[in-house]
Amino acid sequence: MVAQPSRSDRREAARERAFTAASLVAAVTLVATIVLFLVQLFITSRTSRAAFGLPFLWHSEWNPVTEKFGALPMIVGTLVTGFGALLISTPFALGIAIFLADYAGRKVAEPVKYLISLLGGLPSVIFGLWGLFVLVPIIGKFEVWFGKLVGSKALVASGTTGVGLLAAIVLLAIMILPFSASLILEALLVVPTELKEGALALGATKWDTIQNVELPYVRRSTVGALVLALGRALGETMAVTMVIGNGMKMPTSLFDPANTLASAIANQFLEATSPIYIGSLIQLALILFVIAIIINVLARVILRRGIQQ
Amino acid sequence: MEEPVIVLETQKINAWFGKDQVLFDVSARIPKNRVTAIMGPSGCGKTTFVRTLNGLHLMTPGARSSGTVLLEGTDTSTMDIVDVRKHIGMVFQRPNPFPTMTVYENVLAGYRLTGQRLSREKADQIVEAILNKVGLWTEVQSKLFKAGTSLSGGQQQRLCIARTIAMEPAVVLFDEPTSALDPKSTAIIEELLSDLKADYSIIFVTHGLQQAARISDYVAFFMLGELVEFGETKRVFVGPQDKRTEDYLSGKYG
């Protein structure tokens, strides 16, 4: 044996190989898990596909007794709650981010930032519990008041419960707020000082500068942040399940009990005993999976372009 | 030589970052329609001095200042800071055109930022006149609606000069505007100064002795936060009155 590579050198090389192999295995496992996961969902939902085919997507009847299943009410519920929550929370998210980036001093901004991340990390069952015991009764009262206002007997009569789409929307708006606010804040914090000073030096006020220099600068990252927040809202399960009311009919008003794809699965997987019922629930999961992937890819594309710009 | 008209006067300016004092009782009288160079070694307070003139110094967290700035006889502390900045423009060390605006929009950025609306005609007129003034018109005529950041570094810096003088300030502060540029772009901007001083009073921070000698009519020499010597450039370079100025000019410190 040639003596040149010392023993410690050789040991070093062996360790290098071992680590490379170990991390490769870990990486492959991750990819394989995702692929297997999809395959498994696809296989176990085949009973539903065999029975209903593609029309599963636009049929609005969901009846476990007659074993007729269609996903439209849940798709609508998912999109309405997701976009509704986004609509409500976006102005607040922007306001919070702008305030913390440009108006609050460090003494205020730091603790508030900490609170935001704390709120973002709160288990969703806590939001759900709060939603059920605090938010839902308020919305129930609002529903009755609103019913009287527009003269709808149905709302006054049926609407004292408060569970339904609106409760889910408001709760989701609160839940995604810390997420979008902190992402927008991060974007605002990297707007170059020289650009802000350039605007100020021209006689712009702080608000002029925010409107015309900072917000245009973070436009893309803001859209990306909002899409990511939307993704969260679409997939949120526990809290929504607790306040949305497990309604299987196509919702006709914001006060109607409804279901999202996620809450339908959570609400019903225990009752699902026949293969076709199970298959249909798993089919819902597949649809949600695809929506989540689309949203995430979209956000990533937007954010990457934002960085290149 | 006759006494020049004074456009801007500072009285006992002091400035701090937190507990560190960086300017000490700086009193200077800046002549109108002249180029006044602010020179001195790194960290002597040149940049801080010009940033106290338009209030940008105070934008840094923990920064303070004291003293009086008189702009054409008016105490600027009695004016709205936004108005002060309209009268005292500034060009920065690194070109900072607004990346989300076109060349055209960058020239008019001051109007847009301060909410002044211009008719299309008037806007076109200003853009052409101002870009001509900074010698950019023929170069960028075909790129008016491209992003301001698509221009070369030297062109970007002239674009920043354009947007500053588009607001018709009385004084323009230049904070080492050529330090990030190549020699050719530097020469173009230096040449530009002699045209600009017919309309504006210029305060030009520079790190380089030669540059100060080339471009300025008056020179202020700063050291360790003090204004050591102020006078006509020729006089200061030929016969400095302070020992420290003499040492600096003879290259004794950076």
C-alpha cells in the first residue's frame, strides 16, 4: 500500500462518502413519500372515479344514504372562504406591515413583530374554539339583525346559530393575517434606504414615499405573500371544521352552513364506511392536494420574478 | 474679487449619532451660483454636514443635530421640512433612480411624489428640457419608456441629477456623486457642473483633492467634524492658512 494518503485523510474521505449517502437517502425518501402519497390517494379513490367520473367535480349532490357524491359544494365552499378571508385580511395585513416598517419605532415594532409570529404559531384548534364560542354567537346575532334589516324571514328564523360560511371566512381572515402581514413586512424592510431617501430628498412626505416608491417596489412580493396566505386559508382544516356547520348542500348565502374540501373530510371520515363513500372523500383530498400545489407553484413563480426584478 | 452673494448659511451646526458627536460648531457661508466643494479625509463629517442641510440626517435612528441653517435668509427650522427639501435638492453617492419608474417618470418623479399634476404637454416639455440640460436627451430619447434602471451607471446618475433639478431647487447637494462611476462618466458629470452653476448653487462632497481642485470655486475643508478652512479654491490650494489643511493638501493623511 502506498503511504501517501494518511490515515486521517482516508477516514475523512470515508466520512464524506457516508454523509453524502445518508443525505441522498433522506432526500430520496422525501421525494418518494410525496410520490407514493399521491399514488396511494389516486388508487384508493378509484371507486369514486369509477362511479362518477369527471362530473364528480361539478355535481352538487352529496348524499351518503343514496351514495351519490359530487364535490361542487365543497369546492365552492373552499374558494369562497379562502378568497373571502383574503379579501378581509389583506387591507389589515398591508396596514400592519406599513405601520411596523415605516411608522412604529423600534421599541414598538419589535414586540409587535414577536406577537405576530406568536399568533401565527398558535394551534388552529385554539382559533376554532374561540371561533365557536365567541365569534359564532356574534355572527348569529348579526345574522338575525341583518335578516330583519333586509326583511328575510328565513335568516331570522334559521339564522340564530351563526355557524356557516361567514364565520369560517372571518376566522380564516384572522388566522392568515399574521402570515401575510409578516411576509409583506419582510418585503418592505428590504426596500433600499437609498430609494426612500431619494424620494424624501425630492420633497416627498413619508406617505408619498410609501405609495409611490415602497409599495410599487414590493408589489410582486406582496402578491406572492397573499397567494401563500390564500394557500393556507384553502387548506386550513381544524378551525374551519369547528365553525362552518358541516352543511352538504350548495350554499346560497354567506350565512349558510357549508363545508370546505378539508372540513368535509374531517367532518365525515368517521362515518364513511362504504368503499364508495371513502373513495369520494379521498377524491376530495386529491382535489385539495392539486389546488394546494397550483397555489404554491404560483406563489413561487411570482416571488421569484419579484426577486429578479 | 467682489463679495459673492450668499445663498445658504449655517450657524454652529452640531450633529450626533447617538452619543457620538460628528460635527462641531460648523458655520459656513455658501455662495450663490458657485460650486462649493466639501473635502476632507474619510469620516470627517462631510456627508453628515450636507445631510443636515436637507434634514436627511435626522432620518437615521438615533441621530440629532443642533444649530441654524439659513436658506436665502430664512431659518429652515421655521419651514416645513418638505419645503426645505424642494429648495435644497440632493444627488446621492450611488445612482438611485426609482426602479419601478421609466426614464420619463423618473425625470418627473418629484412632481408625482409631491402630488403635483402636469398636463401631458407640460410634462413632455419639462422632460425634454431637463434631459437636454444634463446632456441625456439624445442618448435616451429612444429609451424614455424603459425602466430608469436600464441605463448605464453614468446615465443613471445624470437621470438622478435631472429629477433633482426638474424641481428647480435653489441649492443642489452632491454627495460624492461620482465615486461609483467610471472615469468617463465622472468627466461628463464634472463638465456638467459648470453649466449647472449658472442656475443652481452647488455643494459638492468629494473625497478627491484633484476633483475638488478641478470643479470648485470655493472649498470647505473638514477634519474630525470641524470646518477647518473655507475659502476660494485657488487661494486655499495655493496658500492654506491652517496647518492641518496644508498637511492634508501635501498628502500627509488619507
